[in-house]
Amino acid sequence: MGGTVEVTGLTKSFGTQNIWSDVTLTLPPGEITALLGPSGTGKSVFLKSLMGLLKPEAGQCLVNGVDMVTAKESRRLELRKKFGVLFQDGALFGSMSVYDNVAFPLRAHTRMSESQVREVSMQKLDMVGLLGQEHKLPGEISGGMRKRAGLARSLVTEPEIILCDEPDSGLDPVRTANLAQLLLDVNAQTDATMLVVTHNIELARTLPDNLGMLYRRQLVMFGPREQFLLTDHPVVSQFMAGDPVGPIGMSEEVDHSSNAPETDEFGYPGEPGGAGLAIRMGARTLEVLPRQLLPASGLPRPATERHARRVASGESSLFMADDEEADRPPPVRSLDPVSAALDQTGEFFALGLDTIRTTFRRGFAARELLDQFWFVISVSWLPAVLIAIPFGAVIALQLGTLTVQVGAQSYTGAASVLAVVQQAAPIVTTLVIAGAGGAAICADLGSRTIRDEIDAMRVIGLDPVQRLVVPRVIACMLAAVLLNGLVSVVGVLGGYVFNVIVQGGTPGAYLSSFTALAQSSDLWVGELKAVVFGFLAGVVAAYRGLHTRPGPKGVGESVNQSVVITFLLLFFVNFVITTVYLQLVPGKGA
């Protein structure tokens, strides 16, 4: 039998906007449940809350007895391996082929040989009608095909709990019917607990054993299919009939509006006794409980027998929200800007600490690290060199002019080189990494976030911090160290050339004054700054990417914010490190 899911008093809001409150339901183990509701009522949010991808403000969500709201992330990752999830857009990994996407959970969590992985993966691809498409990338197939590939991936590990977020979207009527039959057959074979979010009325009437409906920030009804479909609740009746007349309007602001057109005794517009009424009345008199789908094998489904026994014994009855609750205004949360800023700061530091901790965990993504390191170096080294030359020249020219005025021309080299090595080189390096590599990292993770790839990775039971964040942060740190050395050399040479040629400085004095006054610690402090600055650039880019708002605009805003925040942190941390260093090594710093 499938896993158990028990939800009690669940409440979720985003800022001041309440999504739903006090939702309580139990998914009968091994049965299929469909969740309905008008657009924007938070059905997808409810699915993500069940998996612990979003944290509700109140309530419990027990999955096999473990509360996903309060459990540690490591425990949630383990429990998510029992889930199979089909996201709205498939949430396929864009850099992998369709086959590799389907095989990914098996490679991550089983010890199957590659031949076994291929056998299972191809079987699931055949099940959803994608044989012959396995070599293509997600961007090369249609939206409906991506949805079916996502379904194959969700089924490949034979999960105990299967969640489907609008599986019919993007599919034509024939494939929608085939998909419904497929879900029923999977349930008959595996006895998995299923929750399907859908707007398809025909699918909702014929597929599930149980039905629920979210409306006006609450669960207005939940119970057995045979009771749900025969209810006279106005909201449910209007939604299932697809009728424009009723309490549901174009938006929740006009729901329960008193401006609805005048209706007859049956709830239809117009005068009683008209021609339209007779036709509609005739249609209404033919309304009966539709026949539920049967497994293609013709064999009885275990869930059907259990469901019938529960309904007959009275263990399962229709839950209906009170009308007073339906008209109750949503709870309003005060949004304190200071508290919100502190929360984001805490999340940023938590990501930084988590990055450090998971760096030493087994399963290190070495290949990803090499790819990211090469990428950051390739996009950063030339801008860094081009900026280092004028940087070193300006420092040498300015300090050379100053030392001549005060009669300390022999110290020009020492002052210039220390300024380049300790200050200019780490700052230039990090600015370039943040503006080029960091921006690209933020855009990459942000795009993955809005495509649900990050959530899909969490559902598969993998930690995105370990798989994605750690390699990128370490790549930024290694690139910062390497480029800092390069920028230091180029900056010093640029300052030397301009000091000697433009200001007529003595060639030997420029470097000899530095070697006479500097110590090895003066060189190491520049590399230390590069390491710290590279870490900050990587973590900021990753944090903003993982917290991107939906849409291309959200990605663009996150990239801009990551660069600005990195610059601000860079100069603040540079001030702190320089101040501490000058206190510990007086007279030797720049």
C-alpha cells in the first residue's frame, strides 16, 4: 500500500497575501485523490508544501508519520525519495537528454548497472509514448512531450506517493485520456497514493477515488468521489459544470458578487420556461454519477475495494466548510521591512554556512567544479587583465607624484606595489568575477529555479547546495586566487612601466624599495582577500539565483541584485580585513 499523508491546519502565505488557511485532509493510502479549484487558489503551492519545498506558517503535514514542516532538511531529503512528482512544465534538467533525465533518479539512488538502468528507463519512456525521442534535449521537444518525460521520470523509482501538478496541460484530448488511463494503471500495479491537481473536469469525474476543492483560501469540500460529484454545493456545482453564472467570478475579488445576472429557479439566467431553460433542464435531468475508469488489464484495483469498504462503513464522509468560514476575510500578516531584511540576511548566512558544511560531504561534484572553474576563468581573465593595466598605472602615477612632492621618491615602488597587491588586485579580481562569472551563475540558477529544476532535484532527494552551489562557490574562489596573482603581476608591471617612462623613475629603485620594506605577509594578505571575496561572490550569486522571482524579469532583477550586493560586501569586508591587518602588522600594510 502507498504512503500516508495527513494534513492538519496547514496555513501558507507569501508576505501579506494569504494563500489558504487551516487546510485539513488525509489522503487515503493507495487511492487516487484529485484536487480542484479556480486558477490562483494555491493548488501548486499546496503540493510543494506537502513535499516540504515551501514552509507553511502553521499546521502539520505528516508523511509516513514525519512532519515535513518541522523536520530537518536532511530528513526531508530522505523522505522525498518516496515521492514521484510531475511538475506543471515537466521540470526536466535542460542540459541532459530525455533519457538521462529519466535515468537520473536511478543513477543517484540505486546500485543498478547501466544496462538495468537503461532497461527500466526505456520501459517508462515506452509507457508514456516517447520511444525514439530519448536522445533529444528538453528544448528540442514540445511542451506536451516534456510533460510526459517528466511523468516517466516520476515513475522510474516506483514511488509510494505520486503527485501530479496539472498532468493534462499541454496535451490534446486523446493523450489526456491516455494519460488518465496510464495513471490509473500505475496505481493498480503499484498501489501508490496519488494526488492529482487538475482543471480537466472529465479527468476529475472519472479518474480519482476522492475529490477536494480549494476556493477563497480554504478547502471548501473534500471526500469520496461518489459523494463529491452529487453535492449541491453552489461553488462545486458551478465549477464542475463550467457555468459562468454562480459564486465563482473572473477573480476572487468578484467571487460571491451581488452583481450576478438574475437567474431562474434552477440557477440559470433568463426567464423560467424559456427554450434555453428546457434544454438545460433536460441536460440536468440526465446528470448521473459518471463511471470511473477501470484498469486496462481488467483486473480489480486494490484501492477500489478499500475505498468501497470505507464509504460503506461510514469511515469516509464528505467534509464541507461552513458558509461563515467561506465569507471570513483572509488573515492579514504585517510585513515589517526590517524583519524581512533580517530574514533574508539570515538566509544568506545560512546558505554560506551550509556551503562550507556540505563541501566536505561525500558525493562531491568534481566534474561540475571543473566545468564551472573553466567557465569563470574563461569569461573573467581578459577583462581582469585589461582593467589591471590602467589600475596599476593610475596607482603608480598618483603615488609617484605624491612621493616627489614630499621628497620620498625612493619609496614609490614600495607604496605602489603594496597598493596593487593588497588592495587593487583582490578588488579588481572580484569585481570582474562578480560582474561576469557571478552574474552568469545567478542567471543559470535563477532559470533553473523558475523552471522548477531546483525543486525537482530536491524531490529526487538530492541537495542543490551540494550539487550546484558548492561547485560554483569553490570555482569562484579558485578563479579569484588564480586571477588575483595574474592581476597583481600585470598591475605591478603596468605601474613599473608608467613610473619609469612617464615619471622618469629609476628602474631598479621601483622594485628594490618594495623588497626592502615588504614581508611575505603583505603578499599573503592579498591572496586571503581573494579567497574571501571569491567566496562572497559565489554565495551571493547562488543565493539570489535560488531566490529568484518567477519570470524573466525576476531573473534579471536577481542578476542585478547579486552584482550590487557583492560590490557592497566587497568594499565593507575589504575595509574590515585591511583594518585588522594594519593593527596586527603595524607599519607594513598599504
